[in-house]
Amino acid sequence: MADGSEVALRDLAEYLADDMAACNRAIVERMDSPVALIPQLAAHLVAAGGKRLRPLLTLASARLCGYKPDATHQRHVALAACVEFIHTATLLHDDVVDESTLRRGLASANAIFGNKASVLVGDFLFARSFQLMTDDGSLKVMGILSSASATIAEGEVLQMSTQNDLSTSIEKYLEVIHGKTAALFAAACRVGAVVADQPLKAEEALDSYGTNLGMAFQLVDDALDYAADQATLGKTIGDDFREGKITLPVLTAYTAGSEEDRAFWRRVIEESEQKPGDLEHALELIARTNAIGITLDHATRYAEAASQALDMFPPSRLKQLLQDTASYTVSRLR
Amino acid sequence: MADGSEVALRDLAEYLADDMAACNRAIVERMDSPVALIPQLAAHLVAAGGKRLRPLLTLASARLCGYKPDATHQRHVALAACVEFIHTATLLHDDVVDESTLRRGLASANAIFGNKASVLVGDFLFARSFQLMTDDGSLKVMGILSSASATIAEGEVLQMSTQNDLSTSIEKYLEVIHGKTAALFAAACRVGAVVADQPLKAEEALDSYGTNLGMAFQLVDDALDYAADQATLGKTIGDDFREGKITLPVLTAYTAGSEEDRAFWRRVIEESEQKPGDLEHALELIARTNAIGITLDHATRYAEAASQALDMFPPSRLKQLLQDTASYTVSRLR
């Protein structure tokens, strides 16, 4: 997995190693509960790892804005943990909704613990995230994160409504990925500016960085589902295809396809009638219409906008790392 | 359904008719979303009705504490709506977890809209409840309601862990119903005292009223599953039995039963091996061991404690109505 994106993220995590260690401790501590199944399932999630990209964004944004925690009060760390809890709750529920059995190459929580436990522990983590916000005590932070949580749920419902529907417009698809992914990236960055008491302009710059990074990230993720190698990326290629999920590669190949191609897409996506060999044919149509390239063009524009959103900040190692993260998000597939 | 409990609740709702009307408006307004499926599913939930017991408790507690809203700012109404959102979110997720198809005698949301929509709209309502708290702006209220939300999830997970397990102690069962039901009743009442700026003593009294009322309410609900008439109560009798849910009627009949009876309970509850006629036999064993009577004895003690918790408040029509609600909760089965 040592593609460009991973290297940029690793550099960022290394630069913020102390903050990340504190954040990981906070995550483990606050996942605890006297109800044994909760820490059990939580331990599975922690072991499964993940890049912790969203809490990293909160930590980096706070530091970029010059936030100086005192020894007893590390607001950026608690809020980074809070952001990860919101993300983990949505992952748990997503896997139930999508009936996924694999997450980052390992069995997903619902596959091991069952759908019921995943729904309920997701609820617990979501509630716990609000306790963390309450402990932080800033109404502004609460407003940002509670709005983001509502937007995520709206994005997920919208995605469900567009499932199997090839008449979905690109605008609606972009609205879906804004809701399900970019909104939390934006909020994660924005609260960094808030804890550092920065003016609205800095908040908005980081919000824009997060939004655009999130859009790029999800576009690349959607491209990977038709391009990734399962063994190296820990992602089952063709998941989106099997679920009839409407993503830009599919919309592009469908729109640019011949009448026969469009009939194929209607059968496999709209009517969910899939036979052996269909995924291979879909990959062929996607290659023929340059759908991955077009998806990455979109992603590149968002990544560039993310980079530019940081223009107002003076040059620094951290700014560079955040900009690298944006450009490498796309380069992992170029 | 015009049993004593319903009459007491109807009287309370009539006494607070203006507040309840404002609360119902707030619920409909704040369930809105540009994502069409959300208001669609919300409309189903609103149409399905329900007693709105929890928001009623917030409104009544605030008024009992002398809260006077001004024309533009009705904190008790917004928080009552918030409490109903938390409750509705947990109902949506419960029905998914329990695979229920009936709720209050009507098809449940998951039966009509599917499990996916129920999980995601539940998440939306949960996030929206936190937006309502943030709008209210009291950290104290947020602390109370976010803790209650975490406790509910813990109670639900604990309930899942005890499912099919006849060695569950009565203490553990009481812990489950405290989490899944009483914690939100307590929080709903407590925030009423907080918006009215009452001293800690009043907060604690209302918290105790809510806790004890919630315990009584859930004990009676668990008794009804082995005693109710489906046509009049809109509840499928034997639901808990079929799910292997561990409730006090079952624990009582199991503990007091003969060796043969215990073998029966182990087969139907622990091994989930149920045949036609088993529910009837279970009802017979429950009758023979007076398990409903014993469950109601527990409920009666909680209802009395709820009534006594209000001792510190001077006599008033509202206090009487709240005490009637407590005693009638149990009398509906006596």
C-alpha cells in the first residue's frame, strides 16, 4: 500500500506523532464501557487500523492555526477522537446497510459480531462522540459537528435513493459524496481552526480544504473499486458494481456507451441481474470510455482546489504536508 | 385502549395541549430534509402516532418547575421534540435489530421502507436531536441528553448480550431496562427542571420520577407481551417469546418452574427451538407461577417510588396528573 497517498499520510502522521499517540489513547479510553461487547467490538475496530485520516486532519488543522494545548487540556486531541468516533459509527452502519463482509482487507465488524451489534455499537459511538463534544464545551464546535453528522446521514440516504438508478445526474452523485464523505472532512478541518481561535477566514479556508480533499478522496475511492487490486488495497474490487452503486465511473461509461453497452449497464445495475463475466465486461467498458481517467480528472480538480484553499497560510512544513496529502490522494491512481 | 394509563396520559396531554401542539409542529418541521425519503419515512412515523409520552414528560416537568417561555423562545418545546427524536431513532434501530414487522399495530418502518432506510433515517434523527440541543445552547442539557443516549445504546447492547440466556440475573435484567427505557425517561424529566433554572434538588427529584416511571413502564410492557390482546394493544403478543428476549415474566417462570418446565424454557428460549403450541404452554407456565403478578409487584414498587419522588413539589393539578400517570401505568394490567 506504499503508494504516494500513503507516503504523504505517513509523513503527516509522523510529523504529528505525539498528537496522534495522544489521540489513539483517547480513542481507546473513550470506547470503554462496562458492557463487555462494546470494548470487544471496539478492539476489533482499533486492531483493523485504518489510516485515521480524519482525526489527523483535525490535529493538523489545529497545529497549522498555531493551536497550543496546555498540559491538562488538549482540545484538538479530544475533538480528533470525536471525529473518529463519528466516522467509525458511520462505517459500522454502512457495512450493515451495504451488507459488506470485508473492510480494509479484514472481516468487517458485522461479519464477525453480527448486524445487530454493529447497529447498536455504532449508536453508542455516535452518542459518545456527542459526549466528547459536550466535554469540550464549545457551542461552535458542536454546531459544526452535529450539522456534519446530519449531512452525512442525508448523504447516505440520498445514496440509497440513487442506488440502481442510472438516470442519476452527475450533480446528484456529487451531492451524495459531498454528504457521505466531504462534509466530515470539512468539519474535521474546521474545528481545528475553531479550537485555535482563528478568524472566520481561516475556518472557511480549512473547511474548503477539507471539502475539496474529501471530494477528491471519494472520487478516487470510487475509481479504485473498478481499478484496485484486492490483495494490495484490502478492498474487494467490484463491491460497488455488485451493490448497483451509482458512481462516476459507471455514470461515465453508461453515458458514453453504445446502445448495446447501455443495455448491459441497465441489466447489471438497474435490474441487478449479474452473471459470471459481467464484472470483467464492465471493466472493459470502463476502460474503453476512459471512465477512470475522467473520474480522476474530477478528483484532480478537487485536489488542486484543496491545495489552493490553504494559500492564506504562510509556508510551513505542515502546510506542505497537507498540500502533499491532497495531490497524492489522486496520484495513487495516476 | 381506554385503560387507566391511557386516561391519565390523555388528561396530561389535554392539560398541556398548547405545549403539545407546539411540540408536534416542531417535530414535523425539524424532520424535514431536502432528501425526500427522510420526510416520507418521518411522515409514516408521525402518522403511526404513539403516545408522545417522553416529550410530554419534558413539557410537564418544565411546567411543574414553573418554567415560563417567552413568545419567541420555547426551550421546553424544542427539547421535548429533541427527546422524541432520540426515542424515534432508537425505535427505528430497535425494529431493525429485533426484525419486527409491527409497531403499535401498524407495519413498522423497516417493514415498509426496508432496514437500510431505517438505520440511516435513525442516524439522521439522532444527529438532528443533537442539532436541537446545540440550538438550545445549554451545556448542562447536552450533558444530560448525550449521556442518556450513550446509556440507551449500552442498555440495548446489554439486552442483546443477555438474549436467549436464562442464567441472566434479575439485577442484570433491571440494568437492561434501566438503560433501554428508564434513562431517557429520567433525562426527559430532568431537562424540564434545567430549563426552569431549578436547584439540583428539583433536578434530582424529577430524574428519580422519570427513572422509576420508566422502570415501571418497561416492566408492564414486558408483562403485556405475555398478557396483552393483540387487537386492542396493537402489540403482537409473544414477540419477546419468539425473539428469546429475557424479561422478568420468563425469568420468574423459569426460576419457579419444575425440572420439566425448565427444560421447556431452555428449549424454547436458549435453543430457540419453538413449535406450534409452545407460546400457549409458556403462557400456562407463566400463569401457574404467577409471573405476571410478580412482575407487576415490581412495577408497582417503582410506580410508588415515582409518585413519592415528587413529594417536594407543592400540590397542583400537574403534580397530580404526573402521579396519576405513574399509578395508572401499572393499573392497566391489574
